[in-house]
Amino acid sequence: MIRQDRERMEKILLGQADVLNEVMHILDREQRHDDVLRAMVHSASGHHVNRIARPDPDRVFHVDALREVCMKYRLRFLDASLFKGELPNEAIYRIRQLESRAEGPLRGFKVLAPAARFKLCDSDA
């Protein structure tokens, strides 16, 4: 009786270890995908038009509206390759959502941030 209980317990524990290993594998794969996205965003430069099916109209902005916000709050809207900060996980999550609806890989990322957050050369030098 005790032996049967022990064998049953060992099978349960081995099954849990397999599930845990599978979960760790999935999380590792997702982390690698996020790392690739971060690298793509930080290396993005130039102008590129991304085609996205059914974009949310509340999240699409005209360039004039962006320019107005930049002037009002003294921000810059520049290529993501010039951004020297760390991208928040929320941004990576939103990029993944957009990527699922896009007609191809997303490129040409821009960042809206204060000038101090960008790697800019000094024009007075």
C-alpha cells in the first residue's frame, strides 16, 4: 500500500516537472522574441509605411498633431535608433499586438520623448 502510494506520488511529481519544463520553454521562447523586437526597434531608422489591417482610429495620429504636441511639451519625434532609453514592456506588448495584424514585419519605428532621451550630436560643437 505504501509502495503504491509512493509510486503514484513519483508519477505525479514527474508529470509536474514535465509541465514546469514546458512552461519554462514557452517563457524562454517568448523572452527571445521580445529581445528580437527590442533590437529591431532600436535599430530602426528611416521612413517606412507599415500596412496594418483595421487600425484603431483612437491610436492613429496625424503628423501635424504630433508636431503640435512636440512643440507644446518640448519633445522630439525621432527614429527609434536614436533613443537611448529602455523600451517599456508595455510598448513591446503593443508592438506584438500590431505585428499580428500587420501585412509583414513592422519597421521604421519612431519615439516621442524629451531631447535628453536621444543620442543627438551637438550642433554648437
